Amino acid sequence: MSAPDELIRVSDELHLLEQVHMALGSSHSLDDFYAAMAGMLVDPKTLGFSRAFIIRFDDKLKQFQGRMAAGDEAGLKTEFMHYRADASALPADHVLSRAADSPQTIICKPGDTNLDGLEPVVQLPLVAARLKTRRGLHGVVIADRKFAGQPLDHLCTVRFQWLVSHACVMLDNVELVEELTDAAQRMREVDRLKTNFLSIVSHELRTPLTSIIGFVHLLREGKAGGVTDEQRDMLGRVANHSAHLQNMVNDILEIAEVEAGGIVNVTLQSVDPVAALNHVIPKAEARKSSRHVVIEPVVTGEVALVLTDPIALERIYYHLIDNAIKFIPDSGRVTIEFKETNHRLEITVADTGIGISPENLKQIFDHFYQVDYRLERAYNGMGIGLTVVKLLLDATGGILRITSAPGDGSRFTVSYPLAD
Ligand code: ADP
């Protein structure tokens, strides 16, 4: 064959492949898929077999159940017939057993194979190949050519082989998608159980914590008798740690609440961002412990009011400043800056801490994500602060921008529309 003829042949084959891909790919169900396949096999314009049998294997019944599509010289005529055979009773040389066992297409002639129940319809040389995926055997495809001038030549055997191989790949893909969908469904279910669990645990923890905080307060006030300075100092530490624990419990509850149906109790109103910050700074100061960290609001001139929820803004401040302090290894500075731009106010919490690498920046808002997740890590926390920040910002119309690099500190900028 000359080179141009060869090229035409290759392009014909590619065209055919494309048609097969389109026909099989547009099926909406397995039945459609097999019908499309049978149709292609007997279509004179594509594979041009006279008859095609799609014999599906039912794993539970251990039976082959078949359908036949028949073409004729004038065009496609699909006429279905049923075939049923008990797989375990089939002899080894039966066309179905042979095809099911062979990775290649097999060619059978009526004389050399036991066609058994297929005999009335298959009295001619035929090709057969199995439909098999990672999950197992789906069935066997059989095709023959009975019309004059249509020998079972090499080309039609090759075409048959790649149609069946292509169908196997597509079936494999469908199964993979099914498995992924199932896995995603299972993960959603596990996630829901986890959220329920967290919600119950945090509710249970809240009651005793409130009581601890209340009684420590009474003790510090001397309501149960006089306390020395040293005892007051110790009770102060218990109070600080309990308050921190209470914050964490509230964060977990907040996440559970959002996952169960969104943040409730958010009321947008005119909020003074400096006043909200002043509420948070004493709590944040308590988190510094013995480290030399300076928390410095940079307020030059009047700062505009913003449209947000005051409690949400305080929680956002708390988490951002808490992180800023936490991720400064020894000593450093946390500044809170305000800048008006394009009818919005930008509030930046900047620190001189360890910074975050670009690849970690993408993940720090995921629940429970921490750049350093080892138990022996240097910084404590549960990996939910930024998740809460993100959820609160989404609920109140705030936007967050981060600039950070390892060793260069971080800048978390939150922006809100002005309250006018
Ligand atoms: P947590 O602080 O409890 O670990 P977060 O959700 O608040 O959880 O933060 C997630 C992760 O993002 C942190 O573990 C840390 O790795 C990184 N991160 C957050 N803020 C900063 C910051 N200011 N500097 C450096 N890393 C930070």
C-alpha cells in the first residue's frame, strides 16, 4: 500500500474511533451503552458486522444473558433476542468460556468450537472478546458476518478488538467515577458525624467551664475568704487558661453551627473598629504569657466606622492577633493598622513572626489545618482559628488578603465597606 493510501486508512480509523467514542460516551445508562455498542458493530458505515451479541455476565446469578443486534445490507435493523446460560455449566471450549478467559479477541469457527445454545444464531465464523474492568467480568461481545463479500478479515477483527478495548476503558472510567462519588459520600457522612460529635462535646464542656470560671472569679474576689497575692496570681492564671479554653470550645461550637446551617445571630451595623479592638487587646495581652511581644494599634487620626457585626469583628481580631502573637518565636511586634481605600476600610494585623510559605497559604483556612501538625510542635492550637475567621468574614461581607513569606512575618488584611 502506498504512503497516501496508508494515511487515508489511518485517518479513516481515527474517524471511526472518534465516532465510537462519541456514541459510547453519550450513553446515559449501561443499557444505552451496550445498545450503542451493538449498533456500531452492525452499522455498515462503522464496523459492519451482520450480527452482534452483547452477552452480559450477571455475577450474582452466574449467568450470561444476551441480546443480539442484527444489521442487513440495506442498513441497521436491531432485533433483539435473548440468550441465557448457566456459566458454571458451560464446557471450557464454549465460545463464552473461551472469550471470558482470554485477554485477546478469539476467532471461532462453527466446526471447532462448542457453540451450545448460541448454535441457532451463530453458524458462521465469529469474533468474540470479553468486557472486563478492574472490578471483574461484565460480559462477552460476539460478532459475525454472514453476508456475501464480507469475510471475517484481519481489519474487521482489529476494529472489533479496539472497539471492545475502548468500551472496557470507558466502563472502567464509569466505575472509577462511581467509586469516587461513593468515597466522597462516605467522607461527607464521616465529616457530619465528626461535626455532631464536636458539637456535643463542646456543649458538654461549656457548662463545667462556665462554673470553673465563675468560682475562680469569686475566689479571686475574696468571696470565700482572704487570698494572698501569690494565690491571687495563681487564680489569675487559672482564669486566663480557662478563658482560653472557653474560646476554643466556642470556636468548635461555631464551626459545628456553621456546618449545620450557617452562622446565626449576625447583625450588620455601624461598628467602630478601634473600640472593638480595644475590647480584644486585654484578652490578647493575656495570651502573651512571658514572651516579649508588643501589641501596638497604629491609630493616626479618625478611623471610619465600618458595616459589620461587632461580635464577629471582635472574634476576627482575637484570632488574628492570637495567631500573630503565637507565631512570634521569642520577641517581636504585632501592629494593627487602619487604611481607608475605595469606600472600604482595611484593617491589617501584621506580625514579625515566622511567616507562611506560599504552598501553605492555600491550606491554612481548612478545618484543623496546621502547617506544623506534629504533637511535639512548637506552637499550640487546634487549627480552627482561621476557619472561624473565614466563616465570619463570609457571613459579614468582609474580605481577607494575606501577604506573608517564611522568616518575614505575616500581614492579614481584612476589609469592610464603610458604614455611611
Ligand atoms: P491554629 O493557630 O490553632 O493552629 P489557625 O486556623 O488559626 O489554627 O491557623 C492555621 C495555621 O496557619 C497555623 O497552624 C499556622 O501554621 C498558620 N498561621 C496562621 N496565622 C499565622 C501567622 N500569623 N504566622 C504564621 N503562621 C500562621
